[in-house]
Amino acid sequence: MTIVRWSPFPAIEAIDRPLRRMFDEFGIAPGALPAADIYETDKEYAFELEVPGFAEKELSVEVTDHTLVVKGEQLETKEETDKQYRLHERLERTFERRFTLPLEADTTKVGAEFTKGVLTVHAPKVNVPKPRKVEIAAKK
């Protein structure tokens, strides 16, 4: 029997964007997070994040204890104080996004690539043995 620690973050991330839009309608929206697609293949888990406006050197990816952390910080900023936003959905100058990696992810071999404003993080799967039937012997 495997004990898996419950994490509320996947459920929270699923409702994050609708909540941010709702708060934005009231004018109290927190900073935007990059949109993400997460998918699984036979060999890996992949996390794709849209990060337009960020250069590769302004992004960082860290893995600690099956938690993937993607951060962005724009180094060059241009302050324009005469703007008064009516709607602000673009990413802020900084962001941090966390994802819980499945137990089957090999955290020692996580890699990332950046192409056309999309950061893709690859987490290969470890070879997990499939369940097998165990015969129950009668006690003599």
C-alpha cells in the first residue's frame, strides 16, 4: 500500500483563471499567471506555459520533492505612470507557478525548452513495475 500525501493545489489551479476573471470584474484582480497545459504520454509528463514577453534568461525552473516551480522575472522594465488600466490580463513582471509532479516522475531528469514564448518542461516517467497477482497459499 502506498501512502500519497493529499495536495489541494491541482484543484486550486483548475479554478484559478475563472476566479481571477471574476475578481477583475470587481477591480481587485491579483497578478496574472501564465496559462498552462499539462499532458501525459507513455514516457513523460509535460508542462507547457505561455510566457510571452519573457526572455529565456528571465525564466527559471526548479524541482524539489516532486514540486515543480516555474518563475519569471523581467529584467528590463519600463514604467509608464500615466496609464490607468481598465483591464489588465497580461503577465506581470514577475510570476511564480507551482505544480505537483506525480510520483512516477523522475525528478532527477527534468528538462526544459523555450520556443516562441512557450516554456515546456519535460518530466520523464520512471519504470514503475505493473501490479501483479500474488497467489494466496492455504495454511497447512
